[in-house]
Amino acid sequence: MRQPIQAVYPGSFDPITNGHVYIAERAAGLFDRVVVSILLNPQKKAAFTVEERKAMAREALIHLPNVEIASFSGLLVDFLRQEKSRIIIRGLRALSDFEYEFQLALMNRQLAPDIETLFIVTEARYSYLSSHAVKEIYQFGGAVHEMVPPGVYRRLRERFPLPRDLAP
């Protein structure tokens, strides 16, 4: 009997976007179990707490029964060992992402030669999308409701009320 193949899709997901959902859906179709893991990074000032980000991810990915949500701090390779996984999933939007992601993959390979990084290329319609851009566009009054899952949009509106609401 074969062992289930598990992968970890790490990120800050502050907040999760439709681009993240797309990568998670693709990964869920390839692996028996995917752990979307939210990094606790004290060096970054997050707009949402880890618990809020986990809740948004759970809501956005509820349609994927083989996807679980977790959080971690410290080295990603240590988290993978804890999860009994050898596969890191990373999404690529543009060529500019590749250089950074390639460096991370090499660093992880140096730390743990048995762990592989697999890149999933997003659809063109998500190639411009990032959590940072969504927050910035929203805070300047731009419409982001088509860039994020409905629950994320609702939480953005609650967290950052605007004088004029651009709800559809």
C-alpha cells in the first residue's frame, strides 16, 4: 500500500487572494494532502493576525477536502518534517518571482537535501495579484472584490472602513 503524498504550501497569506486559491486548487489536484501553512514572521507587520488569516484560508479553501490549514514559525524545513512531508509548493506569477523563489529553494535544499520545491505557475489573470497590492489598492479606495474570496473582502471592509464603500 502506498503512502499518501503530502505537500506544504507556505506563505504569509495576509490576506489570501484568488491567486493563492488557484495555486491551492492545483496542488490539491496533484497531492493526497496539502497543508496551507501560514508563516508567523515577527519581522513583518501583518494586517491580520495569524488566527484571522487561518480563518480566511479555511473559508476560501473549504471546497478542497484534502487541504488543511496550519501555521508555523521557524524554519520551513522543520515544519515539513513535522508534517511528514518532503514537498514545498510555491506559486510563480512572473519571471521576477522565479529568482527569489529559486534562491529560497536552493537554501531549503542546503538545509534539507531530501526536500523538494515544486513551482506552480499561476493563470495570467492572477499574474499581477499579491496580498500587498490588494491591501494597498483597497486602502486607496480601489475595488478589490474580484481579487479576493468574499470572506476576505468582508474582513477588509471591517478592518479598514473607507469613507466611500466600493462594494458591488
